[in-house]
Amino acid sequence: MKYLIAALIAGFMILAMFGFIWKTESEFRQAALDRGWDGEQDVGMELPGDLLQRVSIANLLRLYSIPISVLLVGLCFGIAYQVGGSAGTNESNQPVVSEEQT
């Protein structure tokens, strides 16, 4: 069960990463079209600073999407393994010894 939860969390985080990339690209495209970009010209334009920061982060996430995805999956399953390893105790595996031994 813990590995199923880890897989769901990893999948959600990866989908959130790609959702951020997709949303940022659409915002950038809309801002460029609002400023008169026709898709053919290769000229500079001024954009708000926060949009430029999000575009930079989205480009970084797209460039390293596979290593980041592998890292997220490994991290989620590693945490699930550690949580599962510390939950069990050795006391339950010990044989029961009676008080009376003759």
C-alpha cells in the first residue's frame, strides 16, 4: 500500500511539473501576441519580470524533465521504503518464552 501511495504522489508531482510548463508557455504566448508578435518576426520584446522568471523555470524543467522525473520517483519510493523499514519491530518476530522452564 505504501508503494501505491508513493507512485500516486510521484505521478501527481510529475503531472504538476508538466502542467506548470504548459501553463507558463500559454501565458508567454498570450503575452507575446498581446504585444504584437506575429510568430514570424524574431525581435525582442519587454515582458513582466515575474513572467520571465516563470519562463526560465519552465525551460529548465523542460530541459531536465527526465532526470527530475526519475529523481522524484526515486525519492518517493525511497521515502516509502524507509518508512516501511522503520515501522516493523523485531519484537513481534521473537519466540514466546514461558516463565516456567524445567
